[in-house]
Amino acid sequence: MTDEDRKISVGLLTVSDRCFQQLTKDISGSCLRELVDGGFHLKAKVLVEECVPDELEAINTVLTNWCDCLKVNLIFTLGGTGFSPRDITPEATRTVIEREAPGLSLAMIKMSLEITPLAMLSRPVCGIRKQSLIINLPGSPKAVKECFQMIAPSLQHAVDLITGSKDVAETHKIMQLSAMQVKRHHHSCQNLSPGDPQAVAFRPRHSNFPMINVTEAQDIVLNHCSVTAYEAIDYMGGVGRVLASDIFSRDPLPPFPASMKDGYAVIASDGLGVRQVIGASIAGSQLAEVKIHSGYCARVSTGAPLPPGADSVIMVEETKLISASEDGQEELQVEIMAEVQRGQEIRSIGCDIKEGDLVLERGTVLTPTDVGILATVGQTEVEVYALPIVAVLSTGNELQESKTDLQSGRIRDSNRPALLTFLKQQGFPTVDAGIAEDHPESLHQRINAAFEKADVLVSTGGVSMGEMDLLRHILVSRFNAVIHFGRVDMKPGKPTTFASCQHDGKTKLIFALPGNPVSAIVTCHLFVIPACKKMSGHGRHLPIRVRAELSNSIGHFPLDSRPEYHRVTLQWHAEKPIACAISTGNQRSSRLQSMSRANGLAILPSKTPEILTIPNGTIVDVLVIDMF
């Protein structure tokens, strides 16, 4: 019998009037299919899928057919377990099952209640018909994922029991043997159990987290981010900040009719000819007291108020001096040598900005030019979105501070300095959370201290499969954190973990990044910075994406089983319509030099049996990460 033949057959039944009528997409079904296909504690394959309306007979018919005719091992229903009048999935399930399995229902409700008190409004039913196990799941993708992950470890054994598989005896034998071994060695490991994260013998051999793609991971992150608060700041410190309210002009600009050129204020209808010069209007002066009558004019400078009576300005280049005072300090007569149109070379009141005009909209990312606009309209204090405070923590017994001489068996911590300075460069305030040892108490103390000062915690290390990788366990057991994802289909950065928790009534976001230096920087670009941007009010969160032509000194790019974020230097040449993405060389995730001159991450596809490399000249998407 092949491994494929041994897989549990799974049926997915979505119960939804709207999905059945194709008014909305079945997202929960797709989510559960990915979890099943990802092998999360379960060797299974989806055999059949269907969508029915919230009607008892329709649900009953499908469930009966899948149990009795198709003999599906494991059937999940999705939706219809709530309190609304159309939620009748539990009732329909009870008409089909022969024996209930309340332990599965209780496990899901207990876990869900730890996340939200609204879980008490869910009414899942689980039970057995012939050799099929039927499980009611909620309708939301998030709840589906959480409930499935809770019960998944028991499902393989449950199906073996129902079908009378010979694997049951083997499973019991292994469990008994493990118990005997623990008992036999109680003198040295009496406090260790399969749930003890420090017991190396009981560490997981495979990750329990489903692999998700980068786009899905980014969506999850951004869906958990919200604007933190607002604050008033001085406009001179506003560059890069996001306006939290609209800015309106309090005065018109210009506030008076102003000359656009150096010349003479005249009356257009006087036409050509000689004028008597009777005064001057200089930029910065009060409105001229002199009034212009026919046959007269006044000198004006650029930006100066237009004297009363004048209706136009003629440039000095289009006039000729006729007479002046003996000392040359005053012009007495000039000749107008060009035709003049009424309103010529005059900026009317409010022609640039009217009183009450909206000059900058809420959500604007302030630039130096915008600061000039704020100064123009007199708005020297502005309301902006508050910036999230980000704490950066390194973990690992092998790490030491960079300022001291290198100790035996240690390496200097590069992740924390790199991430702290990178976050500061991006404009976010930071907290140095130090180095935590790979020990529960050290991790707990450092994380707790970081939560006291910061909104976001970025840690590096402690999320892979090593015996000292304790971070996820500490987050869940000590801080009641919810792990939203723990594996991402990317290179580098596969073990990237995103979680959230409540601390003193406030939501804290946790990005547990891999410990390799390049992995930490790359995943910070892809997940941490977008989250901080959304929290600080930015409308665009993700890195800019451009198309570029690959170039490598070896002539081709080897592909990995995962999509790779290859470090490149983007260059633009006048003779080429698109950029050139030049590899920075060796791409090992521990080699920080590969990031040193990189200003882009070229997204290379995962390999296939037919395509193991791609040649120079291949055009791919590149994420712009710097503009030097």
C-alpha cells in the first residue's frame, strides 16, 4: 500500500445560502483545504467538496451520501453553527450521526473561549456514522483555522479507531513504551513530560504550523494592525508623518493684489506714452498710500502690493526712462513702449489659495514641500497619527554585545543593531530590549519588559526546530498569545512567526523573525515595516514592486523549492526600458554582506521538475527596498 493510499479521505461541506447562490466566495473552504493539504498533524487528502444552502434536507442528503456511499473517513461542515434562524447545521448533523463525539466539540469551544467570549454562541456537533467522523466547524476562516489546529493532532487516531485500523495497536504500544521509559528514568527527568519545551527528547520533529505564502502572511499581518492614536506635533518635525486631519487655509494667498514682475503699476486704458512716476511699492511694505490716476504710474517690485487705482503691471524691460532727479535717486518720467492688458502681471487676491481652501488632506505623508504649505497657511501645529514604538530583542545563548572582546563559543549580536537602525531610518521610535538567553525565565522577563514600553515586539531567533527554540512556547504559555502563522513559503525566512496578545489591556503585536541576519532583515522589510506603516496611518504599506531583468556572474540563477527573495542591486540604463537586477553574490542567509549594497529583492519562482534554473535576462518582479 502506498503512502497515498494510506491517506485519510476528507470531505468539505460548506453550508451557506450566500455561497450556494454564488453571492460570495467560499474562503473558509479554501482555508481548510490548504490546512489539510499542508499535512498539519494529518496525512489526508480532500476527496470531495460541495456547497449547500442552510437547509436541513440538503445537509442531510450530502452527509448521508458521503458516509454510506463514498465512505469518506473525515467530513468537515463549515458554517451554520450559530444562533441565527438559518443556522441549522448542528440539527442536520444530529439526524445523520449514530454516536456523538462531544470531546471534540468541547475541545474546540474551550480553545475558542480563550480567544473570544463570543465562542459561547457556537453550537458545534461532532459524531460518527458508520466509519465516518463528522465535525461541525464555524464559518469564519480564522475560526476554522483555530479549531482545526486544536483537534488535528487527535484526528488520525480517531479515524484509525473508527475504521479498526491495525495502526491503533501500534499507537497504543508506542504510548505505553514512552510512559514506561519516562517512569524508568524518573530520577533524572521526573519533571519532564511531552509538554515540556526544555525536554529535548520531546521536541517536535515536524512543524505544526501550515506553510502559507508571503501574500497570505502579509494579509494576516495587516488585518491585525490598526492606527494606534493621534498626537499634535510642531510642523517642523512633520516630514514623513501622516496627517490625521485635513488642513484648511485661514487666509487667502496672496492676501492682496500682487505684482508678478519688477516694473510699473499703470492703468491699462492709458495705452502707450509717457507717464509721471509718483511713488513706489516694494515687496514687504505696507499697501502704498499713493493712488494711481490717469497719466501716472508707480514703480513696483515682484510680490509687492498693487497701488490703488492701478489695474495692471508692465515690465521694466518694456519701458524707457525719460527723466530722473539730479542725483538719480528718483525716476520722474518713463515711457510705456508696449501695449498693456487689464490685469496683466497681477496675482489677484486668493488666486493661489482661497480662504478656507483644503490644502492638505488627511492621510497625506508630509514632505518638505508640505511643510512649506503648512507655513504658508499658518498651521504650525498639526495632528498626525502616532508612531508605534518597536522593541527589538535578540535571543540566543551564543550572543554577546558587540562592544566587548569576543568570548569563546560566542558571536557578536548583529541582528539587533541592524534592525534598530533600520527601523529608525524608516522613522519609527525603537526600544532596545537587549539579549535574552534561551531559557524560559530570561525570555519571559525580557518580553514582559518590552511590552511595558512598546507596541510591537520584533525578536530574532528561537523559532526554528532546535532544542533551544522556546519563543513560541513562551509567548503562548506565559502571555496567552495567539500564533497567527508560524511558517512562510519563502527563502530566506521560512520560520517567520506572527502573533498577538493582550498586555495590560493593550494589543501587542509580535514578529518572531529567524535568527540568521539576512533572514531577519528580509522579513523585516516584508512584514514588520508594512505593519508599522499601517499603524502609523500610511495608505500604502508594502514595498514598491518593479519589473527587472536578472543578471548574475554565473549566467543563471539556481531555483529553490521555495520562492526566493534574492538580494540584488537595481540599476537603470538609458538604453534599456526596464531596470537590471544584479545579484549581490552568495545568498546564504547568514551572510549579511549580501544585503550591504542591495536595494532590491528579486522574487525568484520555486523550482519544478522541469525548471531547476532560470537564465540571465529573465524578467521578474523586484521589491525596491532602498533608493541609494
